[in-house]
Amino acid sequence: MTPPPLHGLRFAFGTLSVIPVRVSRWDREAARGGMLCAPLVGVVLGCGAALLALVLLFLGAGSLLAAVAAAAVPAALTRGLHLDGLADTADGLGSGKPAEDALRIMKQSDIGPFGVITLVFVLLAQVAALSRLYDDSWARGALATVVAAVTARLALTLAARTGVPAARPEGLGAAVAGVVPVRGAVAVALAVTGAAAAVGALLGTDDLARTALAVLAALAAAELLLRHCTRRFGGITGDVFGGLAETAATTALVVLSLG
């Protein structure tokens, strides 16, 4: 019999990555464990992205190509799910239509002008920030790559907390909406922030403070988007989760690249 924590891990990796795992349970308990484990998915994806970036950097490819690789790996290992969610959320918000119509627009397979523009600028910001960091130091670049990936998934843990409703009765948003107790979400957020700051401290006192600030700023930006989407759509959807992840990752990278 599979222990309950393993069901949560399987749920997290099975829904948030392309890593082949067998998800045997889709109930609320498994979803709760999966959302609590979401930052661990970020650790794996972030380390993979940082590894490829460092290999390219050490082969002489330069910081820009290393940055492109660092941004591309998480996208590839999620089948672009979060980027697609970001684009759909931008189209829904930008449509200016009532919630029901906006949700219908988000569910369509095509991407509208708001989605395209948002994707372009978000990816440009990510690559520019990563290029600056890898150009400054391979260690800072690698740290930022992992921190951004972990923080992106941490934003999902917080978004799945009790009290945040689903906008639709079906889909990933409905499956995970409200499954995480607030205390559990806060505990995971504190643990991730502390761990990120501790790793940043290995590079210096300034990096400790900057890393902690990056995580907190990313969570704040994601929270603002979450509240706006909840008011606008009546709750969260799988697309909103993707938008939250990319917003958090981009904010963390921008803050880490400053100074």
C-alpha cells in the first residue's frame, strides 16, 4: 500500500511536470499533499535548468545562451503549461468582458493579442534577468534559476489555500482549490523562504537579503494577481495557476538581478 505522502508527491510531479509518474489518486487528500509538495517540483526543474545553463556556460556559449536555456528547460518540462496559462489569463483579463465570457475566452485553444504581448515581455524579462545574473556569476545565475522555479511552485501552494474558490466546477483549478490549510501554506512558505535565504548566504550577506526579498516580492506579486483574478473571474482556474507561477518566477528573477 502506498503511503499517503507518496500520493502527494506523485500528484505534484504528475500534474506540474512531464516527469513520468503514476498518479493513482485524484482525491482531495492527494491534491492537498501535491500542492504542499509543489515547491519540490520546482527544485527538480530548477536544478535541471541550472545544470544545462552551466554546461553551456562552461563550454563558452556565453551568458545569454545560458539564460535562454535556463528559461527554456522549465517550460519544456511542463509542456509550456504555465506559459499557456499566463497567456490565457492575460486574454481573459484583457477582454474586459463579464466573468462567464472571460472564462470562455480563456478556455479557447487560440491565444489572443493580450496573451501574445504578455508572453513576449515576460520571457524577455526572464531571459534578460538571467543573462545579467549568469554574466555576473555562474553561482548567482544557478541560484536564481532554482529559486525562481521553486518560488513559482510555492505560489501555487499559497493559491490552493482554504478560502480561495474555484471559478469552474471542473478542471485542475477545481481539483486543488481550497485543499491546503492556511497554516500549512504559511509553514511551507516560511520554510522555502528560509531555505532560499540560507543558500543565498553562501554567496554573501547581500545575497542572503536579496534572495529572501526576491521570494517575498514574488509571492506578493502572485498574491496581487490571485486576488484580482478571484474578483474578476469568481475564483481560480488552471490557467490562473499558470499565470501565478510565471508571475512569481519573473518577479523573483528581476529582484535577484538588481544591485
